[in-house]
Amino acid sequence: MKRFKQKFNKIALKLIFSVSITTAVTIGVYSYFNLEAQSDLLVSEFERHANQLSSTIIKSTRTSMLDYDTETTHNIINTVSEDQCIKDVRLFNKSGVIIYTSDSSLIGTMVDKDAEGCYSCHSTEQALSEAPIEKRSRIYQLNPDSSRIMGLMTPIYNEKSCWESDCHVHPESQKLLGVLDITMCLKEVEIAQQESTVKLIVFALVSILVLSIIIGFFVKRWIDTPVSNLMLATREISAGNLNYSVKDLGNDELGILGRAFNTMTKKMSDARMQLFQSDKMSSLGRLAAGVAHEINNPLTGVLTYSSFLLKRTKNNSEIQEDLKVIVRETKRSREIVKGLLDFARQSVPKKHNVKAREIIDRAASVVNNQLILKHIGLEKKFDPDLPMITVDADQIQQVFINLIVNASDAIEGDNGKIVITTSLTNLLPYGITQIKTAVCKNRHNLIDNEIKIESMPTVKLKAEAGNNSGYINLDPIYGKSRHKYNLKLNSGDDIKISCPRCDISFIKEREQCPKCNSSIFTFESPPNGMFEGCTNTNCDWQRWQAIDEGGQKTYVKIQIEDNGSGIQSEDLSRIFEPFFSTKGQKGTGLGLAVIWGIIDNHNGTITVESEVGQGTKFTILLPVT
Amino acid sequence: MYDILIIDDEAVINEAVIKIAETEGLKIDSCTNARDGLKKLEKDHYKITLCDIMMPEMNGFQLLNEVKSESINTHVIMITGFSTVENAVKSLHMGAIDFIPKPFTYDEIISSIYRGLEFCNLQERIRNSINGNDDDTIIYVPCPPKYLKLGNTSWMNLEYEGAAVIGVTDLFLRTIKSLSSVELFDVDEILIQGNTCSTLLTEDEIPHNIMAPIGGKIVERNEKLLENFSLLEKDPYFEGWLYRIIPADIEYDMKYLTPCSTDRV
């Protein structure tokens, strides 16, 4: 039962079920009315047939009646009654006395005027003399097993030939001479009705079945399969398998949902990795702090006692040497504990504005001797236009010292080289965002729909350099400088840029391009504030503050690359963990974990790429504020 | 009357300090929690009290507050773990005369103890001179009123363009024996408030660490001092300066500094 319920809870089955019900109801109602109409038609056809038969009997007995030839009349009626379909033919006079009938024993008996057939005309005291055919007919069943029977009464009216006939049975004053009552069985009609009922039911069943199969097929294909794929994916994801992805589900809404699902999973997976790392780091940090505090007290005991002994045994040089080792090593332990606490320190770094190169230079000067001793060349490739970064210079310096020392440790032989590169990266808006609106101060539209770059409308600006004037069509992508010029400009020219409609100047007074010191132009791109660019044709400097602020941040990217032994790929994911060390006894394993913590505290990221035998590259991104 | 009371919840530390003190011929008493310590302080006179900050029930700060509010005649030296340098600086602001980071060596603790005892003597002499029992020799030169100081150890003076000069107070120098050498950090090194910024070696071969009054980057150091360390003793507030630094977070560090104008009696 539960299984059935589960099965029924599937969308596909629900859809098929509801469509089947709708079809069944529609076909049922249609069939019902159709059958009703059909049987009405058949019955009225039968009535017509009986009526015709009645008039035929009346007409064929007319001659024998006029001749008062009862024998012939009897014969005719008997002959007609022999027909299988005709049950009985009766002829009775106005007073209800049966005069002719196929069953001769009944001749001369009275018809019961209250009986079913008479009722149509004799419902009132005064009998109707003329009734329509449907009033004259009746359908009844003698017993439940037999087929139904239809009776039809046909009145026989007086005519001139009747009262003028030689027998003088009917006087002229008599209006109605008698009634012919014919009863026929409806077996044929019933068979026909049954047949069409069966046909309709079969048709209804077949069409419901076919419809269900067709709908089922498409529902399975378009809904059931993709939905169960998605279901499977959600189950996998909820079970923790964030690497699972839904296979391509086509281009309809479910396909889009599937792709969105995959994107979401990917992001979740990334976020979980970050969170996992961050969580691991912070819990390890707490653990480290706890351990450090616990160790601190016994360490104090060891250090005080050993240094105390060192004082007391001044005359015993043999013991002195050994004690000095104890004191020295305990002091080293003290430094390790200090390192642990540095790693665990939750306090906010003390930040101020500094130049990245200054910190790197300082770090490099600290380790310079070590590098010279190992014959390692240190190459610095600094981007001269880097903005200041807001960091705790002390901590960041520690990061660089650690990374350079690590790099030099990884280098064996005499051809060692460490390269430090700094550059600026704009992660999102720059190079992607499109300038969609541009107006001058007089609200003139600067967007040019005729000249396009990569099928995007450009920004049309008027440019003047000396006597030379024309237009510049600015690349609409922020950060890409594929501008179109319809005038010749040299890079050194003093260029005036203005609105093509009202000539209002776009040049920003008292401000120069930070890259090449040329003058800069600016216009508004509502609602995203001012857009700025350099007038120098060889300079690609642009700034769009609102977009920069709103979207992704600008980062200073610092890469430290060595050509040392590299890191095994299985170690790469673990190198930022505390106590993970590949240096064996030499290191404490705290260095990279501390580095990770410091960079994380600065809202930056640190990543590593490495190839065994080729070298290692650390990339640090620090946000520019 | 005792010289020292040591309060630490770790018995091993108490024992070690007792041994060290007794080796130096000092009279010392100990207890393992601050409440017992307070009782002892009320009963007896201790020149200095060494007290751990992190203790169950009553911590070092609370003890310091009690000592101050009850006007107990003792000078408190805080013992602290590494992570609580900030707390230690705070304790100086609250009236402790010094602090020793754990774990410490014989020299580190004994130098602090001797400075503390000498500080007591100086205070005694000041009290006597006020009462007119002593001749009016200058006991120590107070630092100029516009300077700021960290505890009684070091001073700093804000200069033009945001730089600051830092140095050692005369009071600190008076608590140690004659200098035999001065160690200074290099230019460009970073100082952190409350951490060692220089070590003074005295003739009795005891190193005395100077705490940086504020954090920042060293831009200049007093090279003359390395040639002639007597400058420090002669003119600690002007010619005997240690470093010129660019402060890292002056507003934050200033919270724990006291104006030297409060030094005047």
C-alpha cells in the first residue's frame, strides 16, 4: 500500500491519472448523449415504420371492409400478423369491442379502456379524436426477460364510401369507426442499441488507453526522467556528494533548472571547501591556543629551573654545557609556542596603508644573506602603478619572509631562482561591464547606435586636436580600448573631448591620468555614476567607480615563484594545515598555516600551484581598499 | 616583613620562583590563589607581589584593583602568558609596575624583581624626602609633561609629521645598576606595544628588557647611544632617545599610556 502510494505520488502518474479521468468523463458524457439521441432516432424510425404498416393494413383491408367481407379481412390481418416482428394486430370498434385479431379467441371481447394503449387518448373523459403519432404509440415490457414491445393505435375515420356502402354498418353521423392496434417487438432496435453501446464503450476504453500511453511516453520523456535525475542529484547532494552533477537535460525549463542546479552545486562545493578550510583553521587555532596555554606553565617550570641550575652551577663547566642546551632548547620551545599563539591570535590585524613593494623589499632584505649563501637569484618584477594596500605590514612581511625562505629551502643546486611579481587584477566588472547609457550635462544622449563594436552601440564623443576635429567612438566595454576614430590623433596631442550635440567639454579639470598623466575625460552613465577615461590614444586607463565599488574588488596580485623541487600533488591540499611539514625535523610546520591565517584576516586569498621538479608558485591576492 | 609574595595557581612556578629568590637571598612567601594572597597582603607587608593574570576564581586584575582600592602598600608585577600582552599593557595602565611574559628565565624574573625592589626603595626615599627626613637630592628626573609613558618604563613623544620618539624613563634607569651595554633593534623593524624594543645590560650582567610604549615601524635609531650609552643615563629624555618610529595604530595604543604630567608630586 505504501509502495503504491509512493508510486502514485509521482508527477507522471498523477498527470496520466488526471488526464485519463478527464478523457473518461468527456467520452462518457459524449457517449451517453449520443446513445440517447441514437435510440430516440431508432424508436421514432420504428414508430414511423409501425405507422406505415398500420396504414398499409387499413388500406389493404379497405376493399374487404366495404364489401363487408369479414373472411378476407381476417385473412389479411392473420397474414400480416405472421410476420415475426409483428406481435399482434387488433381491430376494434368505437365502443372497444374487438372485431378482428390474430388470436380468434379474443374476438368479441372488450378492450380495457384504462389499459396502457388507450390511455393516450382516453386520459380525459372526452376521448381525443385526433392524436399525434408519439401520443399514439406506447412501449412496454411483458416480463423483465423479454424484449420490449411497441404498440401503435391508428384510428379509422368515417368516410363517404363507408356510410354509402351496401352493408350500412356505419351511419353518416359516426365520426370514428374503430381503432387498429398493432404491437411489434423492439428486438431489432434493442440489438442495434446494444451494439452501438458496446462500440462506444470499446472506443472510450481504447482512446483512454491510447491517450494514457501517449501522454505517459511524453511525460516520462520530458518530466519523469529529468525530474528523477534531479531527485537523484538532490539525494546525492544531501548525502554530501557535492561533486555530483546532473547530466544535460535539454533546453526546456527543467534543463535550465538542471544547469542552475549544477552551478549551485559547484558554488556550494567551493564554498564548502572554503568553509571547511576556514573552520578547520579556526578550530585548530583554538586547539593550538589551548595547547599553547597548557604547555606554557610546565615550560615555565622547565625554563626557570634549568636557568636556576645554570646560575647555581657556575663552577661546574661540564654541567653548564648540558644545562645551556636545556635552556636553549626550552627557549626554542617558547618560540614555537609563541608561533602557535600567533597563528591562533584572533585579534584584528593593525592595518595601515603601505606599498606592497616596500613590504616585499623589506622581507627580501631580511633573507638576503641566506639567498646569497645558497647562490639563489631573487628577481623582482614590480608593477610600478600599484595602489597602496591596507594591511598589517608586520604580518604581511612575515608572510613574504616565510614564503621566500620556503622557496629557498626547496631549491637545491646552484641555479636557484625566485621571482616575485606584483600586478593589479580587477576580477569582475573591468573588461566585462558594458556602458549602456551615456549623457552629457545637458542630458544629450551620447550612445551611437550606428557605429558598433562587437555589435554593441558605442559612445560617441567629439574630439578636437589643434585644427583637426572629428569623432571618437568609445568601446562600450569598460576596460577594453578598441575605440574607433574618424580623425587622426597622435599620442602626444592635447585632445579636447566634448558632447557632439552641445559641445560641452568632458575634460576633467585639475586631474590627470594616473597612468600617463594626460588629461582625462568624464561623462555620466546613469544610474552608475561617472565614467572616466584617458585622452591619450595610447593609454587604456579607464575608471568607473560606481561599478568598481558595486561589483568585484580590485586586488593586488603577488606571485612568488621558485624553480625548486616542487610539492607533491597529494601534499598540495594539506600544506596550509598547522603541523604539516615536508621539512622533517627542520621546520615546525606552522609557517604556511600562519600565512594562511594572516592572508585570510586581510580578506585576501592565497593559492599554490606546483609541479614536482619544476617549482612552486604561490599567488596572493590582497584587496585594494 | 617579606620582600616578595608570589601568587600563581601553578605550584611548580611558585617553587621555582621561591628557589630563585632564596638563591638571591630574598625573603619570599607564596600562595596559589588571589584570595589567600589578599589575606596575606593584609596581614603582612610585602615589598612586591608577583601575580599571574589568568587564575581561577579571582584573576590578577581583580587583585590589582583590590590592592589599589584598599591602598595596600605593595607593588604588583604581573606574570602573563604570550597571548595576553595586551592585557599586560592594560595592567600597567591599571597600576602594575611591570610584567613578565611566561615562560621566563632566571635572569628575566630576577631583573624584574630587582627593579621592583629598587622601585620600592625609591618610593620610600620620595616619601621620606616629602616628610623632610631626607636631604633634597634629586631622586629621579620626571619625564617632560607633554610626554606619554607606558608604566614607569618607557616614554614616547609625538613629533611633527606623525613620527614619534621613544625612550626609557629616568625612573627605570634608577631602578637598575650601572649600564654596561645597550642593544637596539635595526631600522625598519616593527615594534609592538608592550613587547621588548631594547635590552639594557647592567654591570651585574643582568639583562633588562625595555617595553615599547607604542607599536610602529622604526625609521631611525639613536646611533650615538650605541657609541656612548652613558647618554642614556645623562639625558634620558632628549639626547638619550632610542628610536624614531612611525606609529602603526597610535589611537589604539594611546589608550594605555599615561601623561607624564601625572608624574609630578
